[in-house]
Amino acid sequence: MFSRQVQEDRVTRTFASAHFRYLRDQADEDLQTLAKAQSSNGHETVLQEARMEASALREELTKLSDAPAGNAVDRMDEIQHKSKSLEDSLR
């Protein structure tokens, strides 16, 4: 829903930046959780991939929080894809 609002220019730049920072902070928490996670039964590769995806997502969210509005809109689809990839790799 938030990404759609940004894409449709229905939120202020200040609000969007603040929300991207909030999402970045949530990604930081996920990274901390993944850093503490232990793999079992040969799933180390999956865990490592999840860590890399979470790190990339955090980096994108950092860029979005500082990006001009037009650039933020252009990046939304990619971030949604990265988020979905992270969720899938954690299952």
C-alpha cells in the first residue's frame, strides 16, 4: 500500500523519507536476527543468501530515504522484488 501511495505521489516527500527510514530500521532488526540465526541440516547456503538479501534490502531502503521523489518511485518495484525474495528464502 505504501509503495502504491509513493508511486501515485499521494504522500509528501517528508513522510516518504521518514517511512523509508522506519523500514530501514526494521531491516536492521532482521539483519541482527539473521546474524544470530543458526542453520541446520545443510541450510547454511539458504541462511547466507537470506543475510545477503536482507543487507541489499537495507541498502536500498537507505538510498530511498535520501533519494529525490522520482528516483524513489523508480526503485519501488525492485525493492518489492527483493523483499519477496527474502521472504521466500526464509521459508
